[in-house]
Amino acid sequence: MTQKKTDHLNLLFDMGELASIITGGSDIQAFLTGASALVAKHLQAHVCSIYLFDYRSKHLVLKATRGLKPEAVNQIRMLPGEGLVGQCFSRDQVLRVGNARISPGFKYFDNAGEDPFNSFLCVPIRRGVVKIGVLVVQQREIDHFTLLDERALRTAATQLAGAVENARLLMALATEQTDTDENEETASNMFPAFIKGKADGYGLAYGTIRPSRRKRKAILFEADASNISYSLADFQTALENTIEELKLLQDKFASSLPESESLIFTAHFMMLKDKNFTGKMKRLIEQGTSPVAAIQQLVQKYIKVFSDNPNAYMQEKAVDVEDLGIRLLSHLKALNTPSPPDRGTIFVTQDIYPSDMMKLTADGIRGIVLVGGGVTSHVTILARSLSIPLIIADDPVFIDLPDTTRLLLDAGQGNIYINPDDNTLAIFKANREAENRAKAQDMQPSTYTLDNRRIRLLANINLLSEIHLARELKAEGIGLYRTEFPFLIRSGFPSEDEQYIIYKGLFDKTAHGTVTTVRTLDAGGDKVIKHTDFIQEANPALGLRSIRFSLKHRQIFRTQIKAILRAAHGRQKVRLMFPLISSIDEFLEAKQVTAQCIRQMEQEGVPHKNDPEVGIMIELPSVLATIDEFAQLADFFAIGTNDFIQYMLGADRGNKLVAEHYIPYHPAVNRGIAKIAAAAIGHGIDVSVCGEMAHDPKHIPFLIGLGITTLSVDPKFLPRVQATVMGTRFSRASAYAQRLLDQTRVRYAAEMLNAGPGKNRIIE
Ligand code: PEP
Ligand code: MG
């Protein structure tokens, strides 16, 4: 047996050793080989190997080894989760195995020369929080490695991580350079055919990639290499064509989305008329500057002015200038180019604003891939409302995809197919047609459980255009109308009359005699409404959001309440709902403002609804303590599980880094919801669930089992929810809910939820 040194706890390669393998080797490969030799030496191990994660192929690839056969380098590859190395990587855990060859996870490669080595120890190599590979040592003797070795190997991995990551990036860059030398078709074949993203939406989209903002922006900064000389008349034509294009987009959009008014391109139109902008361009051209250079000069200047402004609202304007500049230059160049610039229909981006989404929709975008970055929940909700499939994918491969790439998005599953073949496309087309056919005709006007308990299905509406689908799919009313979208998509606050028109549209479009629940403005948090005195908060989710914003900005609140109640004049079953209520005092204050608005309208003789039901969204755990008192004061409760989970568990609903902590079936959440339901039922008021949980077939039996009889969901989910309810037996669901409530452990609650009401058992 090899004699072990006890001092290798202090295994720190000294700087000289590390520097010598970095600078001494002939290339990157030599560095990695040197590194594995160094680790083998310090741990006195027979084998040391370095596996790096290849982001393109999604495999862990053996990149260097001391002790295994050199020809195995670049040949041995495995998926995360596969073999001991793959498990170490995917679980982000050290694995120490006394006899690897009989370990169930071991994967044998006969070309590696691993046969004589029994003991196995591996650690993930991480750069900060990013996993980049796995460092492995192996030894002939069984049960060789100790806890000390484990610590030493971890130290080695930490020390090497920076250099290894640089090596990995350089190797990736080298491959990319080779790629760009080849033709585009070959290059696109280098990318994986399929990528799994986060399922956050609904629907399918297929199209070519729209060049990213970065690529499109290049036109604004590159010198014109075409040698075409454009005239002032050409510039005028390009200007007119741009105006014409924007008008067409606007008209198309305004008719399908009335709440947008015609305002989405306001900034564009204003700039097109601005004598300091297009006027200055003209003057420059008259003085001899080429039209391309004149446009570039002014656009660059304006981008700088807006980007340098400390106000986020003004910074966002830079995007409008950019977009306008690209349109102007594209129209100018189109005068000499036979085909217009390809705009593509699948937008791949790292960030997006709700206002961008509206413009992209007007531009005919069919789908969106959001690569990493933050995304506000309202962007995902808006995408759903606009029927734009959106997938969040955290894969750097998207940044490099050529513009000719075709993508097929299956947002329901979170699947992205890169350059799908005809067969895949045909399967999806057939599925989509079958799905569309099935929906409306199968819906029943009312919904019952198997044992005849009536469950009311309502719709969550964000844009008026969705009401049509809600009615077609037999929603029995509106359980949540999110009023913030008209605020989110325009640059200023809509006036009382503008809001009145929108809310009137809501009441006119919904069937008479059905309930309509209008939620007052849920601004702030991740629903960022840009206005001139917009303040950036360090902690927006805990900041001036929702009802707090409304109560602070009383004028905005009063304007909205009056607009809603004026629009609701003559309607039955009107519900006014306040979001994010944290205390009885806050609720009473909001009710008082409502009463004042009603009084004022009475005095002024303005026709309005004077007796709406007034209720609250339950989204904060603080209300649980006084839930019975709330039930005595409110006409109804609507449980907003999206926020309720976020605040109950302290996990941001939009932050993928804490997604694993955002646990809808957490015992605290389950018991919280049960308490709310019991209070409402005990006091005889209606309680609905309108968060995402309400459309999840796994959660529906639990909610029904608690006695909840109203679910409000995005219209698209109505068929699925109805089918789930109709397959549920209330008696069984209530026993199941009780058993789920007994669980104190997250993992047991998860098991029980996955098993469903049919097969569950009490878990100790
Ligand atoms: C919720 O929080 O569950 C909810 C329905 O409101 P929103 O998603 O608009 O915050
Ligand atoms: Mg909410």
C-alpha cells in the first residue's frame, strides 16, 4: 500500500508550481495534463483526471489524465448524472467510493485502462457558483481515500478552478473560430438539436431567429462598406417608409389590443418629427454628410444622452432610439437591396421589458427565448396573454446561434428544438391541430366533481383580447382582472377617461350576470411601471408595491377606483379587489378611499356602481394572524398563491437561483391556505384561488379537498382544470387534503402530492 503523508491537508500548490504548469506548457492541453500530474503527485494517487463540461454537447469530457490511457482523452464523455463523475457534477457533491467497480453508479469505459483502480474520489470544479467540471483521483487499493484526501482534493479543485476555466474558455473559442470558417449550415449543426428550458408558458412557435439586439445594433455603428451613395431624396423616402411601417404596425396592434391605444410607438413618432433629430439629419445631408453617416451620428448621440441619464425610465428610451435608427437605416438600405432585411420571428434575448413585448408583437414575433438574466413575472404573464410562447433557457449556446437558425419552441414543456427536422415539425403540427380541435367543443358549461360538488371556474384576464377565449371555453366569469397592463405598456399613467374606456370594454365583453373581479393596481415589485419620478428600490418585492403604492399615491388610486366604478355602472356582480393587503388597517383605509370616491361621484351626479363587493387578495402571511377578523370585514378572499408562496418562504418568485426554495407544497403554504379557506368558509364568504397553483392538476385535489369551490385561471388552462376537477372525488380529496396537512416535511408532502389522492398513504 502506498505510504500516505499526513501533511497533504495543507496541499496548496505553491505559486511557483502552479505558475510553472500555466506558463511552462506548450499549449492548453499541456497545462491540463500538467495540472493532473500535479494533483496526482500531491495526493500520491495512481490516477488523476480532469473532466470539463462542454456546454454545446452537454457532456462531461475527459480532457486530461495522469494514469489512464492518454488516448482516452476527448474520447470518454458522459452526461451529467451518468456514472460517478456525472453524478458528482449534477449533484454538485464530493463522491468517495471504496470500491468503484462494484458501486451501482460506476460506468465502465473499456478504452480507458481503469481496470486496476478500485478506490475513487471526485469533486466538482467550480468557478464561483458555476460548475465547470470534475476532478478525479483513483487508486488501486480498495478503501484508500480518507476524509483528508477529500479535503485536499477540494482544495486542489479550488486552486485550479480559475486557470481551468480560462483553459476551457480558450478551447471553446478555438472551436468557435473553426466553426465560423465553415459554412453556416455546418456551423449550425454543431449546436445541440434540443435544449431544455423552463416551462413557463403555453403553446408552440416556429420560425427563424430574429437577430439579437446586439447584432441588429451593429448597423448603427459600423461604417457603411457598400459604396452606395444615397441622396437626400433617398433619405426622405426612407423616412416616409419608416413612418408608413410604424403606422401600419400601430393600426394592426390598436385593433387587436385596445388597451394599448395607439401609444406604443409614441416615442418613435415624436422623434421622427423632431427638428433636432430627423431635422438635424436632413441639415447634415444638405451640408454633404452621407445619409447613412447622418443617421448614425444622430442616433448614436441620442443613445448616449438617454443611456447616461440616471433615471431608468429615460435609459429605457435609448432602446426606442436604437429601434428607430435600425428601422431608418434598414429602409434606406432596402432601397438598393432587393429583399427587405430579415426580421425573423423567434426573438432570442437576455432581457426584455413589457413595452418591448408590445412592439415585438406588433412586429410579428412568434416566440421568445429568454437566455438567463432576470425576467419579471409580468413579462411571462404578458407573453401568455399575447399568446407568445416564451421559454427561459439558461444556455449560453443561444448567444452564438447564427441568424439562419430555425427554432421550434414548445413552451408548455420548456423544450427548444434547434433546426428541427421535417418529421419533428410534422408531429408538432398534428398535435397542435388536435389540441385546438379538442378544446372548445369538450367544455361543459358547469363543472362538478365525480360526487357532484359544484366547482366554479373563472378566468384570469390581463388583456381584453383574452375575454373571447375565456367565454369560448365557458369560464363562469372573471376571477382576476389585472389592471396593471395598460399602465405597464405605456409611458405615462392612463387618465381616468382612458381607464374608463378600458374597464368599460371589460364589462361590455363579459357575459351579463357573471362575476367580474377587478383588482386595483398591483404596481411595483417586479411589475415595474416606468414613470417620470420612477425610483429604483434596493428591495422592490418588499418595497412600495401594490396597495402600498396606491395608498401612497392617493390621486392615482382614486382615479382608478372612479374609473372602475363608472365603467361598472348598471352591472351586477362587480367585485373590487385590493392586492397585497398586510393588515386590517390597510384594508379599512382602502375601503375608506373607495367610500369617498363613491360619495364624490354621488355628489357630482356621475353614474357609477355604488355597491361593489369589496374583497382582498391574500398574498402575505401576516394576514393569517387576523384571518377571522378579515373574513368578517371582507366580502370575499382571493388567494394569490404566486405571492403567498414567495412571502411565506422568502423566495423570490422570479429568481431562478432560489427556484428550489419556492415550494408550492411546503407544509407552511399548505397549512396557510387551509387556514384561509377555513376562515372564509366559517364566515360564509367566497374564497377562490387565482395564483398559478389553481391550474396545476397536482394541486387541484388538495384545494378542492379544503373546501375551496372557486378556481380562477388563465383561460388557456380552463380545459385542463375542468378535466381535473371532473376526475376528482370530493370525499376522497378532503381526506387527502387532511393527510397532506398532517405532513411536516417538505419531502413527504412532495411524495404525497406526486402520488395524488388515489394512492396516498400517511407518511410518518
Ligand atoms: C398571485 O400573486 O398569486 C397573483 C395572482 O397575483 P400576481 O401574479 O399578479 O402577482
Ligand atoms: Mg400577486
